[in-house]
Amino acid sequence: MTRAETFLLGGDLEVRRLGFGAMRLCGPRIRGWPEDRENALRVLRRAVELGANLVDTADSYGPEVNELQVAEALHPYDGLVIATKGGLVRGDRPGGWPADGRPEHLREACEGSLRRLRLERIDLYQLHRPDPKVPFEESVGELARLRAEGKIRHVGLSNVGVEQLRRAQEIVPVVSVQNRYNLADRHSEDVLEACEAQGIAFFPWWPLAVGDLAEPGGPLDAVARASGATPAQVALAWLLTRSPVVCPIPGTASLEHLEENMGAATLELGAEEVASLA
């Protein structure tokens, strides 16, 4: 099934639909620096060499470490679109990612990201997750102000539903949504459909989760064998085929896995193969 290789983000930023998510380049549990700092830089640079021109990060990855890695490896970002996020902080408990959507925190987070990424304006700044303790309109309103001030070019959302997308659009143009979505988890189908109807980019996070589909003899295994590809490549190709607004951003700290993932950009699935994965 023929598909577009690029997407026009916000109407003015052309990106390759298969981007790179930088989160996994941090240390264990997405905290601190990795043991091999140079490897992280090599992975970022190789992702760009392989065609990714959209790199996704966040101030909470590390925290702060990931944005510093992106800047060290890729600044001055010639031809690249750098997307980052604010609105989550790293809690003290293992795995804690509490939300902080207060306007004052989002402003401080955005200004910190500008410094770490060495930018005067962030191409795409995303609200990492709505904060149940803060009115949603207040959080989005601060992003609208930052956009009006020229500190961010475009506004995106993450981990939202259709109604929240609609409410945000009453305040500021929204050019992207980043929700969990993959072969095994399609709970954001309605959000994807809303994005497709409006030409909004949909970034599926955790794109390589495949569940039982990848079991030996299962449909994903069968498609992979028939196409001479890996299950991960088929999972990414399925996302690229699912809708022209879908822009997967798989991440890895392995050069080998990076090469594998980026190979999905040239894998074309037939209609029968796509149907078998429905």
C-alpha cells in the first residue's frame, strides 16, 4: 500500500514520518546519564543519517539530561525539527511521573528547555499530560502565551482525549497529539480519527508493543516472515500505513535496533497483510 513519506507539521515544517524518540538514551529508568555517554550521541547522529529529521524529547527525561544530549549531538539542528514537552516532573518514588500543569511551571519548563536545547524558539512544544489539579484551559492558555511571545512555534498535546483536544483548540492551534497507540493498544483510535479528520499529526508513543500478535505462528510473525522483515519493522510499517497523519517516533539506545527500526520506512505492506493485523 503506497504511503506518503513526509508530513507537513503545522502547515510549514516538513518532517519524515518516521522520527526518533530520544527518551531511552538516558540512564536506567530514564534517570541520569547513561553509562556510555558517547553511544547516546552516536545513536542520535545515526538516526539523522538514516533519515529522521524529527527528534522528540522532554524536560522530564533524565530529568534534563535528554535535552542536553540532543543539543550536544545535533545542535545547530540544520534541517531538523526538535520537539520537546513540559508538564511532567520526576517524583521521588521509582517510576513516578507526577503532572505539573501550573502555568508558572510550564513557563519555567519551557524556558529551561530553550536553554538546554540552545534554541531561541522551540519548533514543537507539547503539554506532556493534563494535570488533574489544574484547570486544563489554564495549562493550554500558558502554551498559547508562550507561542504568542515567540518562544514556541507550534503547540502539541500528549495523553489527551478527543474532548480535551477540542477544548485546547478553542484556545490555540494544535498541530500534534502524542498518545499511546500500537498494534496491541488502540484505545486512542478515536483521537487518531479526530487528528486525521483535521490534518493533525498523531505521534504514537510505545509504538513497538505488539502483544500476542507476535507469538510464533501469529499474524505479525506471519507477515514478518512473508515480507522478510522483523516484527518490529512490520509494527512500524503498520502504523505508517494506518493513517497519513501517523508519525511514529520509536526510540532505542542501540545502534543495531535503530538500524532495524529505520528500515521500516521502506517496508510496504499489502492490503491483505494490513487486514491480517486488524
